[in-house]
Amino acid sequence: CLVGSEMCKETDYLGIALAEKGDSENAIQAFENAQAGRPADPEIRYNFGIALWHAGKASAAINEFRQAIHLKPDYGLAHCALGKALIREGQTLEGEDELRRATQFGACETPNAH
């Protein structure tokens, strides 16, 4: 998609649809294209991170979640996803901090909320 184009958002939606169908490879490609055109869109970064996570690319997913948060510090869903990913990758303290931040934005339960 062209830089700044609304088509980039449509490409993001395509990526979401592909990811929901389990087509991680094509979803990742769609998100790469969407991100190239709208690199400062935190939702595209977040969605890209989710697709990368499901494809087993934890490090790249964590990076995308961090970028989404950098672009939109109050992005609760990105804090939640980052926290869960960090915990699964063995970075428990940082992950729990992110989950606490996410709860401040109403995006996820606290780590010990059960």
C-alpha cells in the first residue's frame, strides 16, 4: 500500500482475516505491507505482533507490541499482549509490570486475579 494511504488500513484488515483463518504466512505479509505504508499506526503494529506471535516469532512479536506502545502509550491491548508474551518468554517481572499497566487501561486482568 502507498504511504499514508487508507488502503493500508484495508491491508491491515486483510491481515486480520488471514490470521483468523490460520494463514500466518500471508497474514504476516499483509501486515508488513500495511506497516510499510503506515509505520506510525499502533493498531497495525499490534495486529502484526499478534500474527507474529501465532507464527512462533516471539522476539519479533514483542518488538511490535513495544512499538505499538511507543506510538500510543495508553494502548492497553498492546500492554496486555506484551505482558503475556514476556511472561511466556521467561521475563516474568517485566511481563507482570506490563500486565499491571494494561489493567490501568482496562485491557486485561491482573496477573494474580484468579
